[in-house]
Amino acid sequence: MKFARRMSSVHRSFIREILKAAVDPGIISFAGGLPNPRFFPVRELEEATRKVLSSDGAAALQYATTEGFPPLREMIAARYAARGTRVRPEEVLILNGSQQGLDLVAKVFVDPGDVVLVESPSYLAALQCFGFFEPRFLPLFMDSDGVCVRELTAALRDAEPKLFYAIPNFQNPSGISYSRERRREAARLLAGSSTVLVEDDPYGEIRFMGEDLPSIRACISEAGSTDSSVLLGTFSKIVSPGVRLGWIVAGTEIMERLVVAKQAADLHSNELTQRIVHRYLSDNDVNAHIQRIRDAYKRQRDLMVSAVKSLFPPDVSCTEPEGGMFLWMTLPQAVSAMTFFERSLERKVTFVPGAAFFTSGGGENTLRLNFSNCDEAMIDEGMTRLARVYSQMPGA
Amino acid sequence: MKFARRMSSVHRSFIREILKAAVDPGIISFAGGLPNPRFFPVRELEEATRKVLSSDGAAALQYATTEGFPPLREMIAARYAARGTRVRPEEVLILNGSQQGLDLVAKVFVDPGDVVLVESPSYLAALQCFGFFEPRFLPLFMDSDGVCVRELTAALRDAEPKLFYAIPNFQNPSGISYSRERRREAARLLAGSSTVLVEDDPYGEIRFMGEDLPSIRACISEAGSTDSSVLLGTFSKIVSPGVRLGWIVAGTEIMERLVVAKQAADLHSNELTQRIVHRYLSDNDVNAHIQRIRDAYKRQRDLMVSAVKSLFPPDVSCTEPEGGMFLWMTLPQAVSAMTFFERSLERKVTFVPGAAFFTSGGGENTLRLNFSNCDEAMIDEGMTRLARVYSQMPGA
């Protein structure tokens, strides 16, 4: 028995291992990336299921087309239109969570040794997923307005990258958002290149401060460029992750190949939950629902940011995201976030040490805090414990 | 924009294109591989959903573990035990349909150029799925008792195959089942090799004649060999395909890698439907339900077999499967199944020409007929139309 060569370079997700370790209900976890289950529309989904099964039971339970349930694709396109982005229903492919889009895009584009540009730090499960296709990752520095233009320019010019993977809204893990100007600049650079933009936007609708900004994909289209970008979205943060429904937006040439890859990978996405979510979105005021999530997450984010400011020394900083689910904390260079993690776990608080999010080392003094999945009392208590552990840290 | 090299050798599924063409409700389709929706437990699944959401709504809608819902894995293991096969729950990984298992296994094992042994003919979507990993397919001849031992022996000895992909029960497309003796012989040969068996068993529980036979995997285990085989199963044929739930059984060493691959591909399978199907299986007599499916499919199969015998000339033959969903028809060498297909479509009956199921040409005079998804009147009418078209075929 001999495994494929690609298996020598892939590993289990450190985060998911942490999550498994942290099932002890006494632990306060800032580690995961879980939405707050308080906002899962349980009763509404039950009602939607009843309607779907009583009106279209046989169709909902049968094999279906690879592309996805047409009315759901139309609804996704309509939701983009309402936010000012032109997307045609046939440009939408329904996925088992947007994570699957990363796998399909990598399969369609990446040969071993191809360069993939990634933000530094970047989303761990994307690095893991791309890793199966044996690319060379080229990490690009991020400042508070998004990816560094100088580095992106040089990389597009010199490295012949196949893909640029970006999360412009409230990035996981850093919480950084691209400014309007930075989006336009990135779009301009990408439009003049042969590199495909993979724009991941799981949190775009969870903006609780500031103004909505266009996707980089929309900026590329405005520049009149041919369509060499894909945009990923998900129902995980606005409805529920357990239904595993996301989507990818792509033009004809890329879409054709994505559909073939999806067909080979699992034939099609869960038809029953596609119809349930479609029914749910049709029958309920989902925008009001999203507003409630935003309001709660904003309170939780505010509380966590002010805890960092008030309970930690001034040489500890954090990002102040305008949406999403994560803060990024930077400790003084001399302090090890891994040691901080181990000691915090003893006091039953967890987070994710930042080093895991970098492809080429670094970040040993950084960490990611999730604020979406804890109520305010737990954030108070957890941050107080963290500050107490921190005060005993060597180098702090 | 430049696609990966693997994309030059993959194509859309011919069958799925046929299925799309055949949405005209006037068409009698023997083309698809659809279970009969009459047997979807619509009301029972509605009831199961109600229970799951009212008792564990938040957990059912949240992110979950990659391996799958533990009680469902236990139930699958228990169902194997009831049929005499020892499977531990931790050897079961829940998938988005068993098709996903093919993608994960290929990812874990296949480097470009590796040899993959396949039955000839074989399941089209498996060939398509493996194709993304650029193997060399080595097709093995099948007789009425399963894969040809002489060819398997030679291939294992000479070709260093990574995988052997087999469907021992009521194979798709041929309807052939391995005899008990052939299973043992294949197991003995595989146990002495470094080749991994990928045993696909979507139809095993839809046996309506003859006696239940052990999986090849079970025969390998009996031979005391280390665990170098995987076994795929699915709820698509006994509950419903729309819920996209299948599984793969594997030992520790392979399972570890499959879990990493699954995690990267889509984090985990739909948690809501895993719990719904678990609830459904707990609360209902699923064995009685399966027996009803078997009884109906047997009647449909009998009708189709006797139509071939009574309506076609004696030089047209078909397999007489003891279960599953497909017949395989062989026409005289001089008759083109593709021409027969085109003319039949004009008379509004479809099937799948056999050539698509062969990796290295051949089979131009063969075709696959599905008997599960048509009621008896439609089988009568469809077979009568086919026989009429056939009587006008050149060479017939």
C-alpha cells in the first residue's frame, strides 16, 4: 500500500484538533469559527421542511442536477443584485459549503509547483485544501487596508501565479478588510494579469460598521476585463453551517470546468436542504434576521476589543474589524502565543495561536480570537482569565 | 488564465447530459440510475426532521466533526454486524454520497500515471472521478461470475496497480455479481499484493434473488490480511439520494488520511440530514421498507428480462441480475447501440449506449437499461417501442 505523493505534505487541521480537545463544557472557547447558534432559525427551518416535503417530497429526495436547485441559484443572484452586483443565476454553482469551492478551484487550476498567492496570514483550511494540489504558496504582506500593493505587483509580474486567494471582508484570521481604494487597485492589477482571483466572502453580509464595499470581482468587471475571477459565498453565517450550503460565482469558461469537477466529486449538493433553505429565504425576512446577528456580533466584538484595551498592557494590540467573527491580537515579539495558549488552556480558555495561519513561518507572537460564539458574560469572564494568564507570561 | 493539466482529459458525463436532454415528460427513460421515488419515505423523514429540530436544533445546524454524526456511524456498523460483517463505528466516515469516497480515495492514493484496475465495463462516474488524478486505467474482462481471475492475477503481478475498483454486487452497468468463489479468489490475490481494493457496494441491500454473499473486504479480513481495502456504501438506494449520504469503511491507516482529505474538501457532511436519517432509521422498520423496494424492483426486473426474451430476436441477450437497478443488453456485433439510441430517442425511449462504460474502446453493440425508476406499465410500453425500433435496425 502506497499513498500518493501529495499526502506527504498534508496534515490534520490544528484548529479542528483544538476544537476536539475543547469539548469540555467548562472551557470558554475563543478558538473556533462558529456562528452563534442562538440565531439559527430552528422553527422556521422546521416549517420550511414541512412545506418542501409535503409539496415536492419526491423531487426533493431524488437525484438532481449538479449545478443546484434553479430557484435557489436565482435567489442568490437576486441577493447580489440587491447589493449592487450583477450575477446571473447560471453563474452560480451550489456547493457543500463554500469550502468545497476551494477544492474545486484548486482541482481545475493548480498543477504541482504552480504558484498560489495568499494573504499572510490566511485562512487555514484554504491552505490545507490547496496543499493537496502541491502548489508553491507565495504569501503577501497585509496592512490595515488589505494586501500590500507593492508585493502584489511584484508577484503578478515575476511569479506567474495561477491564483490569488483573498478574503477582502473581515478576513479570517486577521479581521482586516480591504479599503475601497485597495480593492480597485487589486482589481486593476489582476485585470492586467493572467492570474485568477479566488475571492472568498463568507462574512460579507455580517458587516456591523462602516459602509458596504464592492467585491474585487465587481471592480474587475467594471474595469471591463474578461472574466477571470471567482467569488465564493455561503449560508453558514446567515442561516446555519450544519446545512452545508455555499456557492461559487464564475463566468462560463470557468463554470463549465467547475461543474465537471463537482459532478465527479459528489454528483450534486444536498437537494433536500437546498429546497429547505430556498423555502426559508422565500417565507421569512432574512434581512431582518441578519440585522439581529449583526447587532449581537457588534456588541460581542465591542466587548472583546475593549477588554483587550483595558485588561492588557499597551504593547498588546488587536485589530478592530467592521464585521465578521474574529479579532487578531499581536503580542510583543518576545512573547510566545503558543506558551500563552498552553497556559490559557489550563485556565480553561482557548484561542488559536497565529503561527498556524502563516505558510512560511512567523506570527509566533500573534493569535486569533473568535467573538461570535460566546455570549457577553462569557466574553467578560474569558478575557479576564486571559488577561490574568497573560500577566504571568515571560516577556510580557 | 490557464487550467490545470488534468482538465485536458476530463469531460462532462454523457449520462448526465442524456438525463438533461430527457426532461421531456413524454419520454420513457431507461437511461438514468434513479431509484423509484414511490419508495421515498417522505412522511417519515418529515416526522424525523420535526423530532431532530425540536430536540437538538442548535446542534443539528452547527458545524460538526469531519468523521460524521457518531450515532449514525454506530448504526451503520450495527447494520453491517446484522449482515455478518464486523465493522467498528470509528472505521466509518460519513460522505456526501458514496461518490465522494471515490474522489477522496483517488486523492489519497493516485499519482499521475499510476495504474488503476477497473472492471470492463465500469461505473462511468467513477472513471470520470478517478480521471482527475490522471491514472492509467487497466480494464479487466468480466465473465458472468465477476472479474476474470487470469487477468486480475496478471495485472497484480505485472502492473503494480495502486487500486482495484470493483462493484461485486449487481454491477453498474452490467448487472453482474461476483460468485462466492470469485470473491474468495479475488480476496486471496489482493491479500498477497500491495494493491488497495476499492469495493463499491451501492446496491448490496437491494438483492431480490439468491443468497447474500460476503464483501470481498470481509473475505480479505478472513484471510487475516492487514487492512488494505475500503468499502463504500450509501443511503441513496434504501432511503433517498437527495439527502446525499453515503459512507466509506476503512482501517486506521487509510481512515486517517481520508479524514484529512474530507476535512480539506468540505469540512464535514450535512449534519442536519445525518441526524434526520439517523432518526428515521431509529424510528422505523427500515428492513421492511427495503423489502418493499426489493419486491417492486424484482417485478420490474422480471418484466424487463422477459420483454427482452420475448420481443427481441434470439441473438440479442441480456444479463439477469439478482438485484440492483440495471440490465445489460448485448446486440449482435454488427448492430450499433448508438444508432439504436438515436432512433429510440425519436420514439421517446432512452437508455445508455454501452461504449461510454469502457475505458479503452469496445462495447459498441451493448447498452444499459435501468428498471428501477419505471412502473410496470411504462416498462411494457417502453420495451415494446424499443423492440419495434430494433426490428428496423440495420444488421438486426
